[in-house]
Amino acid sequence: MAASDVQLATFQAAFNRLKQTVSFDDACAFQSTTLKDVWNAAKEIQNAQRQRRSLRNMARLKPLLESLDKYSKTIGVLCNGTPFLPWIWAPIKLMLQLANEHSSVLDQLLDAYMQIAEALPRFDRFQNAFPEDKNLQNSLAMVYEDILEFHRSSYQFFRRGSWHVFFDSMWKDFAVRFHGILGSLARHREHVDKEASSVAILEAKQWRTQHQQYVERQEIERQDFVLHEAVNWLAVEDRLQEDELNRLANLRHPGTCRWILGTSPLESWIGSLGGNSTLWLNGIPGAGKSVLVSYIIQHLQLRPDITVTYFFCNNDTKDQLCSLVLRTLAVQLLRSQPDLASHIFDNYRRCRSTPSLPQIKKLLPDLMAACPNPHIIIDGLDECSEKYQRAILAELLALVKYPNTAVRIMISSREETYISRTLQKVLTISLTDKKENLNADIQEYVRCKLAPLRDSFGDANVDEVEVTVARKAHGMFLWVRLIIKELEDRRSVSELRDAANNLPQGLHKAYGRILERIRDQYSEYSRHKAIRILEWMACSFRPLKVHEIQDGIFFEPDNMELNQETKLHPSVIEVCKPIIQIGVNKTLAFVHFSAKEYILHQRSGNFISESQAHHNIAYSCVSYLLTSSQIFGSCVSEYESLLRVALGFHGLHPYAHEFWHSHVVRHAEMQAACHAPLSSDLVQQLGKLEAFRKATVSRAFQRLLLDQKTILEVEKVLPPLHENRGTRMLLRDIRLFQGMINQNNSGCGTYHSMRKYEMENDPTLLSDINYRYQDILEQFLRTDSLPGVDDQILRASKEIYGDSAFLCRYRPCTGTLRGFSDADKRDRHEATHIRSFKCGDKKCDFYAVGFATKTALQRHSEIYHSNVGQQLIMPIRQRRQPVNLRERFQIDGITQTSIASNVTNSTNNPSQGDPNHHRTFDQILNEQREAHRRVLSLYKKSQNEDYTKRPKYAEVRETMEALSELNRKPSGMLDLQKEQKRHEDWMRKGQNLFGKANVPFDILKSHMGHVLERNTDCFNINSDKPGASLDSKLHSRGDPIFREVYCICRRVEDGMMTECELCHEWYHDKCLYIARVKIKDDYKYTCHICNWRVRLPPDSARPELEDLKSWQDEIPLLPFQPDEEEILSKIIDNAQKFRTYISPFCNPAKGIAEEVEIKRFYLRKIEGAGILLTFETNFFQQELHKWSPVALEPPPILKVLKSTRASSNETSKFSWPNMASTTTISFPKT
């Protein structure tokens, strides 16, 4: 029975998937395992169980092994001459050995094997009946594919670190796929038993494809749900850390920071398996530690064998910082390994436990143990108080000592006392010792910034200034950023030189000069505004946006009415630059944490007083609240309120409502410490605020006032304020009310009941005003036009408020700070807090959690509580009838008639209808029409004959993501999805070319940028030429024009290096993956260029130039313009230019011995590049062996050279192109 190409392709594909999953050692063991070995292993396990008196009925394995024996005889001829056969039973031996120590796991595994045996076809019937039947061969091949798919899934499960910890949770996820495999096997058995016809066999194959898709959908549905629940349980917004990473990465100047990757401590830390598990990066303030850390993080993220988590500390993260750090790390681990979410869901979320610090400390080691090579990076630890420094370091260092985790920790900070004492014995990178590298980066940065001055002042003068700035910087990038403006503003050579010579020494003096300029050179008005801005930024309890500070600095005793004439312009913040900057989420931030420290320290000359700052902020917040009552009161019309919000007079409201009392308390504490009373103006404003007290309070609040224990706990944290008893009582009641809300918020049910609860129990009217403000703001954002307001002003106001105006109304949620851009997103998010719809099956995993909507419950029931066989029927081809737009609306029950009927009914019968029907249904129709218009527009553009006029892929992706949130997809979206899939198939082809098949699409462009950067160095034909090393002796090392490069990477001297004893070229140890601690004194190294038998370390796949050109030629055929087009063109042009340049040396008819070193040089450059020049590589290797042989036999001619870094024994016949003769060089296979 000979197999056809179709059957062999099925066998080969299944075999390759499993082989790519297993390790090299396990693959070798599988290949040599016989079925008898599996029997013997089962008997040994049974004997061991008998000795420890814990027999597990190993006889359950017998039916499967007997069936596999018959199956192997059936496919023996099909698999003749292939390595396929042993892989159907070999993994069983390994799985049994791994599960033997865990009785419950072994029981479930044996049950699974028994179910597989029951589902397998009866192969003995058909071994001789249909020896040449193609239909039978198809079934046999698909059975092989199903068995190996089970082995592949179970192998991934059992080979995961600490798999036994996650078994109970993850086996439930695996059960979905397992039942799918059983269903597929049962289907094959049914057809084989009936001796089905070719049509039935074809139908079975089609059914199997449909069944696999169904199982995959089930897995995705469950995984998405469980991941969402796990992330919600951890209650942390991890995207803030990602935004901070991107912000810091954007600060890095191109070409800088590369040297850090070559430092020995970092290389040892990344590759360590033992004691070098902790690394400390320290340096003075402003040395660029955070930017270096962001560069290291992005470098590690490109490595698939490393799981990197990170946290950037800052002074804004104050409360429960240790818990926040650990929860953020846990969320990042879930993002990288989503299948771990089921462990959190089953053991924490479903049990309704809280994400307290003890729970997170218990969870995090388990997650770390299940992730490959976990690396934790914490930046800015010195910006935290010593209390949190102790807590965070204690928890992280405990993780390192935890068994089976292999965690590596990196801390970045200044040399603070406690941190230095704790980390004094770990690996250390001190930026103080790396001033040469930092100065080189600084000089590159300054050269770029001062480049416009070269036309005015000449190269020599600007070069002199660059050297002066780099020398005075003393390794402080931040210092350069602060003073560079002083150089850019000069108008003569003398002014430029004087400015460079008189620059302030050190970071503090640079801050001092900026503050001195504010104090001495600004007008009294500008100076006052600058001080107020810095007070708000230094003493606020959360990061502030421009419009909040803009309104906050307005309120003063003589400025109490904010209107169109008194409102400050946003440019007012310019008076504080460059000491402040725009940070994450359009918030204002200090240029560095040390700037805030300096301003609050006495060395700044008491530029601002912290106590006075809290006084001024408290005064502004209270004053604003007093004026807001006149705007949002019941006697004010809705139009007047909308108008004031549209004109931007109430941007301070959220902050003032949330933190006014905190600033009052903080100011009172500081005044009490120096035995000073509150200022009269603040006391007067607080006295007016007491008028907001309600005449009567709720019963719940009355009971709270009678709880003496609670009262005493609250009063302990309040300042005395003996002379202001009314103010103290007001602050006490506000604290009590906040405690009530935080305790009862989760139990309030819906938002409306929660709102009612707050408004009833608030002893003041502030909650009523706050909810009124939110209603007015949301109504304004939904308004397209407003009489009396220019459309441009209206759009500008919406841009200011709109990105985060819709806050989650459930206080413990992170959405209360981040906000949402529209009400729909906010409402969908809030629905996750309320899960009143329960699954009918109390044994279901999701019963305790519940669902937010009835639709979600119905969808769950259809997927998990229905008969799969009833849902999946044999496909019957039917011609799809065209459906017009009206019919589509009728199918969904949304016709114009029904809408009009609903509106009419609601108008005629107000008790039954909703007065918002008109707006609701108009909004539904408008959304659908707009979505339909966008889809048609994009699809039409994608069909344009002019490729340059087709839409960008990024635009299409954003549109599809936005449309996915609609309840009903617009017509035409299916066609656009097909075009998107066709475009993404092109991107997957690129991922395969670059060896990045399993990474997200956005990583492809990033990796191509890395390849281009690598090729730029290796294919450099301007300064890196043969003989350049000899010419270097004529230059001094300080010459900025000269740059001596080495190794295959063609970069400068960096870290530990090794010399080839034949060609005397120096190579970076990191490029060779040489562990310096393992090198002996008499070690001698021969490079791959001299001896082709020496293999370079494994590296990522390198595409051939020809393949990239073919990939590029497909771009005009794509429906959208890819984001990777420009960088791909640069890669190809750069490589083609290099190929053309070296073509004179690639003529086999003109080769001479004198050119050996030149060819060796160019082969070295080619080997270090990120793409392959296959012809040139083979030619130079043959030429070197011809004129300067080292190995006895010549190097093999490789046809397909996906990576010269991996060991390969493939050889073949090869003919040189464009040769004068037709000589063919042949080598025997090794």
C-alpha cells in the first residue's frame, strides 16, 4: 500500500508540528523508542506502584497500546522509509513517567488514553481488505494527525515549568481540545466501519475541518473570558506601564545606548543559570538610567526565549506600592502566557478572594515557574520611600530564592543608603564607571541638536562646543537636555563659545539657573504664575493635565470668578519649561524626579514652600467648589451649564471634588508641626463650604456616627484644629463617608443604585453636584453644536475632555482614573462589575462568576451546555441569496417601521415608552450607517488600480477594531475582513521569512528595523573597507571621524573580546555566545570565516535577498499599503548596493591568491548581516578553502541557507552563475 503525495503531506505536516514542539533530547528518545519500550515502561511503573501500595489500574493503557500495534501494522507500508511511526507511541512513555509521581494526574491521563482507544477505528478489519484504497489511506492519515495532535498538546502541558501546580485548572482548558480530538476519531471510526465511499470520506474530511474550527472557537472564547476575569481580579492598569515604556523609548536618540548590551554584567545576568540572578544598575540623577532600562526591556522583548516584566516607579505611585508592583508583574505574565489565566480564575477569582498582598505573594512564584526565563526589571526604586524600598526588595529577592523559578531581577536606582546596603554583593553596572560610553552618546546627541548651527558658525566652532558640552556633562543626559536651549539661541560665534564655557556645573546648578531665570528675569506676574504651576505639580496627589493646572492656578483671594475674560491661556505653562514636560496620557510631569526633589529642598533657596503649596491648592479647590454650586444648582438652566462646560470653566472639578480635603489635611498637619494656625483666608473659605452640609443625614450615616471605634480611628489621622472645630468636623464626616463608599461600593449593584446610595448618605451636597457635573459633561460630549459657541471652540473643548471624560463609577476600579473616550466603552466596562445572570448548571466553572448580560449567558450555554454533534451537521452546499439592507434590518428586527412604531407608542403612552426612544434609535441607525459608509469607503479604496491611493493597513486595522465593538456588524464588513486576511497572509509570509512566525504583527516591523540597523553596520562600504584596520594607526582614538570596528557585527570594541589565531580578527564574546568564566588560560579560538567547520551560535532566521525581493513584488497586489513597505525597501536597497559593490570580487575566473584577505573581510561582513547573500557566501567560502585551506575537505555548497549560524549537513550540486565554463562542483553527502 503505497502512499500518495496527499497522504504523505498529511503525515509530514503532523510529524513536523510535533517535532517542532519537543526538545532535541526528547526527539532523539522518541525516534529510538519501540512499542515494546512503552509496554516495559508501563510495567515498571506498575511494579513501583505495587511496592508503595498505590496501584492505579495500569490495565487501562492496554487497549490503546493494542490498537496502536494494529494501527502501526496498517500504516507500516505508508510510512516505509520515514521517521513517522515511532512518534505515535513514544510520547506515551514520557507522559507516564512524568505523571507517575502524581496519582490524580496519572488517573486522568490513563482515562484519556482509554477514551482514545475506544474512539480509534478497528484497523485489523481493513489491513488486508483495502490495501490500495485511497479513501482508507486518507482516514489513516487523519487518524495519525489526531493522535499526534493529542501528543503535542499534552507534551506542551507536561513540559511546562511547575505543571503540577496548574494541572487542575489547565486540564479543564485542555479538555475542550481533547473532546474535539475524540470527536474527530469517532467520526473516522464511523466511516471506516461502514467502509464508506469516497464521497463520505471527503465529507468526513470537510466535517473534521469544521469541527477543528469549532473547537478552536471554543478554546478562544474560554481563554478570552478567563483572561479578562483574571486581569480584572488583579485590579491594575498595566497599559500605563506600557505607555511609560514607549515614552522613555522615544527619548532615546538613535544610535545611543547600544553599548549597554555589551557590558559583561548584563550579558552574565541575561544568560545566567545560577548565582548571577540579580543585577543593579546605578548612577547619578539624570544619567539616563530609565532610558537605558527601556532599551534593555525592548531588546529582551525581541527574544522569544525570555519572559520580561517591568515596572517604572515614580513619585505618583504612593499607596500600596508593593502590592501594585507585584500585581502589575502578574498581569504582564498573563499577557505573555494567557493560558495561565485559568489558574487565577479557578483558584482566586471564582473563590471570590481579594487581590491582597498575601494572595499575590502566593500567586506570583507559581506564575514565574511556568514562564520561560522570567526577567523582572524595576526602574526608579530610589523614587519610593524607604518603607517601600524595603518591601519591594524583600519580595523580589524572595522570588529569586524560590525553588524552580529561575527568576532574574534587575534594579535601577541611585545609590541610596538602604538600596546600596542590600545590593552590595550582586552584579553591578555603575554608570559612574561608564562615563566614556555616556560621553560618546552625549556627543552624538549634541551633534544632532547643534547641526543647524554649522551653517552659521562653521564646523570647527561647533565641534569645539560639542566637546565642551560632553566634557561638562559628566555623563548626565538630563543636564544636556536642560542647557541645550541656551546654545541654540546664540547668534554669534563669541556668544556661542561664551555660553558653552559658562554652562552650569552639575544637575542642581542647572535646575538653579532655570529657577534663577524665573526669579530674576521674569516679570512679577510670570514669576508668580510659574511658582503656582510648580506648586501644583510638586504637591498634587495625582498627575494633572494642562487644563486642570490652567484653572487651578487662577483661583486666588482676588480672583474668584472664572469666565471667558479671566480664563488663562494654555501657553501659561511655557514659563516653566524646560523643567516640566508633557508626560503619559497628556499629563504634565517634571523632566526628572530629581527636579521635584530640588524644588522642594532647601538648596533651591525655598523656591516653594510645601506647606504653602498645599494651602494654595486647597484654597483653589475649595474656591472652585463654592463657585460650582452656582452653576450646577437646580435654579441654573441646562443650557447655561452646557455653555460653561463647553467654554472650559470646570476642568478642575474632578480633582477638586476628589482631593480638596486631602490638601486641607496635609496643610493643617504641616502647620501643626510648626505650631502655626491655618490662614484666615482658607478658614473663611472652609467656613463657607460648611454651608454645603445637609440639614439631616441618612440613618446609615447616623449609625456610623454612633460607632465610637470608627470615629476614634478617623480622628487619629486628622490634625487637631482646636480653633477650627467646624472645619475638623467637616473633614471627619468626609472621611467617614469615603470609608462607607469604599466598603459598600461592590455591594451596591447597578450604577443607578450606587449613585442613589452615595447621594443619600453623603452628609454634604458635594456628591449631588459631582453627579450633576458628570451628567452635564457627558451631555456636552454628545452634543454636535451649541448656540453661542463657535464650532472650533467646541471641537477643542471635546479634545481636551473627550479622551478620558467617561469614568468608571465603581471606585475600586482602575477605570476611575483612566477613563474612557465614550459612554459605550464605559458602559461595557461597567457591565463587567455586575453579573446578575447565572449559569443554570451549578457545576459549571462560570456559575459563581455569572454574566453581565442575558446575551452573554445564552452564548455561554450554546457553547458549553449543548450537544456538539447537534450543532455541527454535515455541510450542504446552498446558494446564498442576496440580501439587501432592508432585509438585513428585518432579520435583526430593526426596521424603520418598528422603530417608528416604538417611538409612536412611547409618545402616545408615556407610561410604557421611554422618552429617549427617538434619540436611542436614531443613534443606532446613525452608527450603523456610519459604519456601513466607512466599510464601503475602505473596500472601494482597496480596489483602486493606483496602489498609492489604497488605504493604509493601520487605518483598516483601527477601523475593524472599532467596528468589532458594535452589536451588529455592518454589511460589507465580511468583504473587508477577507481583504484584511489576504493582507495579513502577506505579513505572515514575512514573519516566516524572518523567523518570527509566532509573534504579533506589530513585532515584525520592529524586527525589520533591527535587521536594517544590523545591515547598515555590516554593509557599510564608506568607512568600513579592507585595510581600514591598518589605516587606523594613523588616527588617534579621540578623532571623531574615525571609528574602528570588529567582529561579524562590524561594531566598535565593546565588552570582552576574543581574537582568532589565524586571521587575528577580534570578535565580541556576546556575538560568539562565549561564557568568559568557562574559558581556560590556554584557550585558542579559530573563527568560522577561517575554518568553515566552526559553527557560529544559533541565531534567528535570515531571509535571502531574492526572497525579500519576491515578497516586495507582491506589495502592489495587496489591498492595503503595508506599514513595512518603507523599511523593506531600505533593507533591499542597502543589500543590493553592497552586492553591486563587491561583485568584482565574485568572479571565479579572476580569483587570485592576493585577494584572500579581501574576500575573508567581505565574508565576515556578510555573515554578520541580518539577511542572506547566498551566492556570495558560497563563493567566498570556496575561494578561501581554495587559496587558504584549514579543513581537509571543502565546505559544502548550500542551496537553502536559512541561517548560517545553525549546524547543517545539507550539501548539493551547485553551479556558479554567469561562468565562462559549465563546470559543476559536487560534494558527497555527509
